[in-house]
Amino acid sequence: MRQPTLLPTILVAVTMGTALMACGTPRIIKHAKGQLAHGDYAGAQRTLAPHLAKQPHDDALAGLAMRALFARGEVRDAVALYRQRPHAERRREFAVARLWAAMRHRDPQIRLAAVQSARGLNAFPVAREMVRRLSDPDPLVKTWAAVALSATPLGADVLGSQLEARQPKARAIAIREIGRIAGKAAFAQVKAFNTNPAPEVRQACADALGYGKGATAKGILLRLATDADLNVRVAAYTSLSKLGLPEGLSIMAKAVIKGAKSERRAALLAYGKLASAAQGTAFFRGIAQSDHQGLALLAGRQLAKWGEVQPVLNTIARALLHRRPHLRIAAINTASGVRDPVAYDLAKKALRDPEPTVRLAAIRLAQSKGRDLDLAANAAAVTMAQLCPKNELPCIEAARLLAMSGDARGNRELERLTREGTTWEARAAALGHLLRQAPTAKSPLFKRLISAFEDPDIRVALVAVEHIWRNIR
């Protein structure tokens, strides 16, 4: 499995730092970078301002100036500096500056979001700042920075030390990631936590063991599958199925019948992945005929994978008539994974369902199958009008689906939500959907969305940073 790494990034950063010194005024750049590193953002602005006025096209100077502006909260000025020269190099400097400032933010939640974004982007200009996060006072920020740098000796050492972190959540992240990265080689480190008093640590241990080898992890996972904590048991079921350990089937079958409500689904899914058709057909037929509609749908879908389609068609037809919307949605989602055309024909009737969230599921199904597109577009328009603006997250989904049908009203609603959404999650979700439709910097849509960097919550801007780094040239 590919390990997350910033090692090439750190090495390249040295080379790129040399290239940076060749641009603008080397002495000024060195001095300003030192001021930024020590948190003297106002001093860096004063240092850079006269030189940038003389050399407005110098992207290296502009990049450092944008870092200072973002760090001081002068976001509009940073955006204005980008707009003076919105070409590829400055655009990347702009994205880096926003990310760099977010990694230094006083709020640990912002720093955490920035570290996770930088980890995914492999952005060399922030590699040095990532190394600084290895000493972050917040244990979660520190742990995720260590994960990002786990291919380097320093990052690996810090990640290993986080196995003893005082905060259980930070310790759990370290256990899970070490298991994912090292697999079987991490068994000795990971297994020691299977009796930890913190449930989230035992859960992480069960997750991590799923990346190893079945023979060594079997005993521990079978015991964790009977743990007092529901989440630990669910993690153990998943790992047992990943490792192909049939000894877990009896425990999972018992959980499907007698387990907690939220446990039954996970146990049934794990059972289906682990059992052969010969082992599981009779069991799944019984579940498909049960009164528990959600489990019946899962069982029917598994039987369809084994070539027995009629049970899933029966369960879809029954669930679509249920009074509870979430079960009708589950029936539509089940139909999406069944190849038999009758499944779609049953589910498409939900395009006229009185409940808007059920219609959204049916619209997604129709669009994914490329069928009844005009009917789906009309349903999306009606649903958006019904949901917006009060119910923001389902409104966003309705607008996205309407935009996918080619109706400009969908994008207009998404643009409104990037500005007026009442939560950062809503604004970020709307922005993400729009950015996927803006593949180049010349796109009028992208030019309008650059204002997202002025959002009061930096996490919205980080969505734009990721898009610029990955897609915009």
C-alpha cells in the first residue's frame, strides 16, 4: 500500500528555495521569510511593500506578501494582490499562502484542517511548516502531521511516540495509521492496545489488525468481536472479513440476530463479504424474508450478487411502500447496485414520491443509469424549490443534481449558498460542487469563485486551495 509521504517534497523544497532566491531580491526575500517564520507578519509586510511596488510582477515577492496578509487576517488585500496578476505561478503562490497561514492559525481545528489538506496535496512550499506541526501543542494536529511525514525518520519517530499520547483520540489515530502503513510489521506495536481501557483505542487496534495477516491477528480479533463496546465489535467484524477468517461467521450471525440496532448492519455486511454462496445463501434468504426492512434489503442485495435476484426485487418492492422515508431511500440505493432492469423500473416510481429526500435518491439513480433524464430534471427542479433555502444540505444536493441535468438554476443556487450558507459545511459543500465544474482558471465560474478565499471560515477557503492545487493550471 502506498504510504503518505512528504519526503520528496522536503528534498524538493530545498531546491525550490534556491530557485526562489533567484527571483526578486534575494536579500529581501531571505529577510522577509525570516520574519514570517518568527511570526512578525507586520514586519514582513513592511519589508516587502516597497519592493513589490517596484516589481509588481514578481510572484515570489507577491507570494510572501500574501502569506503575511493571510496570517494577519487581511484576506481581501491578499485576494486583490492575486487579482493583479491571476496567472498560473501566482495562483499557486496564492493557494500556498492560504494553506501556510492556516497551518499557523491560533485555532487548532483550523490547523488540523490545513495539515490534512497539505497531506493530501503534497505541496512542497508548506513542507517546512508541516515539520513545525510535529511540535504542535494540540495532540491531534501533531499526530496527523506525523502521519503526513511518516516516510521520514523524524515523522516516523513522532508517530511512534504518539502511541503513548495522553489523549485517547490522538493515540487511536496513531495506532490505526501505523497499522495501515506498516501492515503485518506493525503487529507487535498494535496488539498491545487490544486491552486498553479506552474503547476508541481498542477500536483503533481492531481496525489496524485488519491490515495485517489473519493467522497472527485471529485470536485478538475474535475476542474483540465480543467486546463490551459496540464500535469495537463492529471494527472487529470488518477486520475479520478483510482477513478472510471464517471463524468469525458464527459471531457475526449472532450479532445480526441479537445485536444492537446499529450493529446488525455492519455484522451482516461483514458476513456477506466473508461467507461463500454455499455458506451464506440459506442464512441470507431468512434475513431477506424478515420484517427488518433495512437488513432484508442488504440480504437481498447479497443474494443478487450470488445470482439469486428475486429476493432483492421483492424486498425493494416492499420497502418502497414503507411509510418511513429512510427505508424508501434504502430501497432506491439497493436498486442502484442490482443489474436486473426490473430493479430500476421499481425504483423510478420514487421520482414522484411526496418526500423530497426520497426523490433526490431516485434522481441520482436515474442520472447514474442515464434513464428518464427529463423526468429526473423536472423532479430536481421541483425538489430544489421545495427545499431551498431553509434545508441547506438537501438543498445543495438538489441544486447539484439540477445543475448536472444542464439547468443553470442549479448553479445559481449553489453560488448563492457559497455566499449565504449559514454554516461553513454548507458553504464548503456548495463550493466543492461548483469547483468541479470549473476545470480551468479561464472559466468564468472559477473567476467568480475565487471570492471564496474571503469566507470568514478558513475551512471553506481550503476547499478552493485543494482544487487549485490539484486541477487549475
